[in-house]
Amino acid sequence: MTDYRAPRQDVDFILNRVIGRDRLSTLAAFEPLDEELVSAILDEAGRFAEQALAPLNAPGDRAGCRFDNGRVTTPEGWPEAYRQFRDAGWTGLCLPESLEGQGLPKVLATPVTECWQGANLAFSMIQPLTEGAVEALLASGDQALIDQYGPRLTRGDWTATMALTEPAAGSDLGQLRTRAVPDGDGGYRLFGQKLFISYGEHDLTEHRLHLVLARLPDAPEGSRGISLFAVPSHRLNDQDEPAERNDIHCTGIEHKLGLHGSPTCSLTFGQNDGARGELVGEPGRGLALMFVMMNEARLSVGLQGVAVIERAYQNAVAWASERKQGRHCETGEGPVALIEHPDIRRQLLRIRSQTLASRLLGMHLGFQLDCARQTGHPDRELAQRRVDLLTPVFKAWSTEVANRLAGDAIQVFGGMGYVEETGVAQFYRDLKIATIYEGTTGIQAQDLLFRKIQRDGGDGFRDWLDQIETDLSPLSDLASAQHAWASLARQARALRNRVDWLLSEKADDPVHLHAAAVPLLEATGVLASAWQLGLAVRAAQDEAVTDEYRNNVEALFSFYCAHWLPELSASLVRVYQAGSGGGGYVFA
């Protein structure tokens, strides 16, 4: 397996040219950060990813986690790596300084997180959960809980989980049955089972905070009856210090397709006298608070698609450059390196163009999230609308396409890609879950269509399409991008027309709308990717950008519009025909 290298050239270009220092300077969190400090942060993150995390990735995949009598042991080297991770202050990178965090902007934390995910996805999964838990506590406004758990989580002394899923309640959380019973002392005792809890039990820290969805005794059925509870792994004594273990028991870990180094746990709450916990926020508001954590997680999962495919690409390029097979299609000379064959180059360009596009989109959303969270920022409302609209697209499209591209990376390796020895198969296995957890692709597509497009009559979606035209119309004057921009503009108009048709002609046809949601999301993902690459082409005209990098960005934009944009057309056909065919089929 090729050693992992953090994609610094792309990150520096996106921060300094695509987003730009002028726009970054509008962020209060970015004000104390000069270029030297930003560079130092990215250097250290890359160094830790390359030297500490990447070497543990393949051994951790082979060894997996061990379960013994309720305790979970992570792979060798992971506890020490986590200690280094915590001691370096990475656990609180973009959490508030008031909680002992670094308070850095999300746009800077995004490429840092990508480094960790690309180096070792299974290890890196623990951090977004903890970060999201702090965000949920902050959103609740419960200062006592914030003071009690916020610094512990931010420092990394404790980690956190998101305990939603139950045996009968997966995506349909309205069916969950975990109970929370008042204990007469201001707290609650929880009883129930939770499944698929990432890092629900482990040996990286002694203490954990479980954010658990449960029902109060008088709660109504359905999702409106769900409340959120903070349940520590160890009960706190009168001095607010961890004491005896809470009534929470890990009953096993899953044996999974991938992510072997990340323990996925089954937890029982209240096997004896009940797991002691506290209500977070108001009764019945559990899902609203959990979605604060969930939206953080969805952005992180979308980034997983970027990170793992970046590493798969690095391995595939190295293999294709070294492995010699066959003769050159024009000269007949041979054997030549695989990378000399047009089909191999096509596959590598597919991977590289979409990876850069997804990285651009992820960092764009990080910046928009910073703007949306800053009181008084001039673009605050617009930024929040963009985050709301594009989060399900980024989560679903980035991970779905990453699964395809992981297959392309294996294809570049040929038969050697199918064996575990080369390491590329691990990327394929690890990535599949990214299309499932934190909301499947189908759920993201329904979120996009029904909550983000249909709810406001499509106005927000059309406004985004208008922005694309405004952003990229200057490309019509750039010879190297004119043809690609013309293709993109046509496809953007086609997407607008199809959305208008859906909202006007199919508004009362729920079967068609639900069937059309995924192809509509796919079309939106392709356009969002092309838009970001077009922005990169504009930014690359800066004289500070090297000729080689500028030419590469322009080549990737042209390739994307020639080879990926046609998929948008196909997706729009599927949107139109979503209600056709198959209706009479009987599944036996």
C-alpha cells in the first residue's frame, strides 16, 4: 500500500484562491489566523495523519476489535495514538474556547478532518461524534450540562456516542421503545436496547457520554414523543467526579464488512436498576436536538467519501505508474506502464475530478456553516439556506460516488486489487457504510426533495441555480473552459425545468415523487460538483497559481463536463420516468 499523503496543494488552493482570504477575513474565528499559523496547523495535521494514523490503518483492519465480557479492546497502537491526538489538542479544534477548545473555523477544520479520515477512517470516526455531542449540548441551552460535560468532551478526556437505533427502530425512529423513568431526584433512569453504536465501548478513554433517544412515561407515540438524555458511562458523585459504572452494558460488537478497527456496539441500558441520566433540553424535543448532532455527522460522513477516495487514488496512480502491461495503443511500444493506456487514464481522471469536486464542495459547506453561525455576518441567512440545501447532497452524492470510484481504483489494480495484500480492497469495504449511516441515500434524497425543495416551492433551489450562472458565466470568455461551461449551463437549465415540472405536474403523486428523489439528488450532485470545479477554474486564473496546477484544474473541469455531466441527463430521464414500469411486478 502506498503511504498516505495529505492533499495540501488542493487545500491551500481552495482556502487561498477559491474561497479566498478576503472572504475568510469576514469570519471572526479566522481573524487571529495569519497564513503562517494556518499553514502550521495544516502541516501538523498532515504530519500526524501520515506518521501516526496511516501506519495503523491496515493492521487495525486486519486485527479488528476484541470483545470480552462487556469490554472492548481496540487494535494495537490505537490507545497511544488517541493519547497523542488528545494531548495535541485536536479533539477541540473547532469547539469553543470557553470549553477549552481551539475555536477554529469549520472551513479550516474540514481539511484537517479529511487528513485523519484519509489516513485511518476507523480511528477518525470517534472525533465527529464527540464534537457533535458538544454542539447538541450547546444547542440545548442547558448550561448545567454544558458546564458538566462540555470541557471533558472538548479536551478528549471523555468521548461521546449517538444512541438512536434499536432492534425495531432503524431509520423510523418513531418506533423506538427505550424508556426514561423519573427517579424522583430530578434525574431519569433509562431502560432499553440500542444497536450500531460506534465507539459505544472502547479502551481509548475510560469515560463516555451517551446521548440517548428515549420516551418519557406520558410521551405520545411517534417521533413527537421522543426526548434526548445525557447518560454517562460512570455515574457522577457529589463532587461531580465519575464514580461507579452506570447501568449500561455492552453486549457485543458487530462483525462488519469494513471499518474493523471501529467498534460498533450493542448496548443495554437498565439491565438492573436503570441507567441514570439527565434530560437534555425540553421533553419531546429529542429529535430536534439530535439533528444538530446528525447534521454535523452528515457533513463528516460526506467528507469520508472524499478522504478515502483520495487515498485510493494515490494508491491507484502509484500502481498504474509502476506496473507495466501491454503495448502503447499508438506506437506499439511495450510493455508500457498502465497509466499510458487511455482506459486507465479515463478511470484515474474519473476519480481525480470527482475527488477534487467533492473536496471543493465540502470546504465550501464548511465556510458557509461558519458564516451561518456568526451573528451579524452579512451572508448569514443565505449561508444557512445553502447549508440546508446542499448538506443532503454532499452526504449522499459524495459517498455514493466514492463507492463507485473505489471500484474504479480496484479495476486499475486488476486482479491484484481484488486481494487484500495491496490494501485497495479495504477502501472499498470501508466506504459502503458511508451511504447508509447517518441517513441512507434514499433518506437524504427525500430530505432534499420534500424538505428543501418542495417546502418553499422550489425558490431556494432556483436561487442556487441562479448563483451558479452568476458564478460561472465569466467562463464564457475563457477559451479553455468555454465548451465545458456551455455544457454545464445547458444541464443546469434542464435540471431547473425538471424540478419545475415535478413541482407542478407531480405534486399530487407521492409515488412518483418518492421514486424520483434519488435520481434528482444524483443530478443535483453532478451539477454541484461541476459548479465547484468551475469556480476552481476561475480561481486558477490568479497569477499566483502555477501553470501546471492551472492547466490541471482546467483539464479536470473539461473532463468532468465531458464524462460526468451526461449522467445528469440520464438522471433527469429517470426523474421523468420514475413512476413508469415495474408497477405490476409481484415480489415473492
